[in-house]
Amino acid sequence: MPALDATIAAIDAANADDPRQIEGRAFELVYAERMSARLAALYPDASDLLKIATRAQHVRRWEIDRADYDEGRRGYNDWRRACRIHHANLVADIMRAHGYDAPAIAHVGALIRKEQLKKDPESQALENIAAIVFLEHYFDDFLEKHRDYPDDKLVDILGKTLCKMSPKGHAAALTLSFPPRARGLVEAAIAREAGALARLAAVAID
């Protein structure tokens, strides 16, 4: 437990430098706390390594500027990939400094890099948590930022998110309190992806 506590504290210290603010606090520090809170609620028996990966999901994300990558889907995917590598490298240094061995560090890195999604239960859990935190805390801001997006495009984006989640994640997401428009978009995405979600549910690992 002391190693876990020290590692979480170091991740928080790294995120506390975020120049962006939300509710008067560092943006990524608030995000990390929300991730950990949702993990504790949905996966109360989570391992220490999953707790670390969850807390470090976006560690110092502001250092990888989206503007340095091309516009469009390909540029976005390249940026996201660079972010994951950045987060995994940073948390590896933090874990090493607090006594974690190479296999533990490798496992956390693989979770953050999403290398075993749909295959590793902890990777799936992390994906569920990230999606739920986005829907709960950041979806309204996303809708405001992309007011020019037609509903079909928003439904398509949500559908891709839903297909990365498992039935346990879907059930938790549907308990959230959405404004009417947001709930309508989520329900439309569920309806559109019903076939895919049913196939995924049949092989769900959680």
C-alpha cells in the first residue's frame, strides 16, 4: 500500500502542473481524480496496477499538443497514439522510482496503451471507466465545442465509443443523468449499434 500511495501522489504532483484549469484546479488532476472515483465505484476490487493505470490515464497530456498533428481522423489517431506512449513512459519512471518491478511496469504501460482491449479484463475495465467519465463530465462540453456537427456524426462518434465498452460499462453509462439532447444521442447510438453491441456482449470478458 505505501508504494501505491506514493505512486498515486507522484502522478498527482505531475498533473498539478497543468496550466489549464477547471473548477479552479489543474485540469488533468481533476480528471485523474474522477477516473479513480469511477473505478472505485464500478470495480471496487481493482488491483493496484489498474488503480495506477487509471490515475495515469492522461498524465501530463497537455505536453502533447493536438495542434502539432494533422487535422482529421488520421491526425487525431496519431496524436492519441503519441499521448498513450507519453503517459506510459511517464508512469513507468514514476513506478520505477517507487520500487515496482519490470513486469508490473510493463502491465500498466500495456493498459494505458490499450494493447489488449477486448482481451484483458483490466484493459476493458479502463476503457469502460474512461468512456463513462467522458460521458458524465465532458460530453456536454464536447457538444458545445462541436455545435456544427450534425446529429448523425455525433451518433456515429458515440457508437464507436460504445463498441469499445462492455455490457458492464453500458449499464453504468445508462445510469448517468444526461440532459435531454445528450440522452437522445446516446439512445440513438445504442439503437444504431444494437447488432454490434449484441455480438460484443456474447464474448464480453467482464
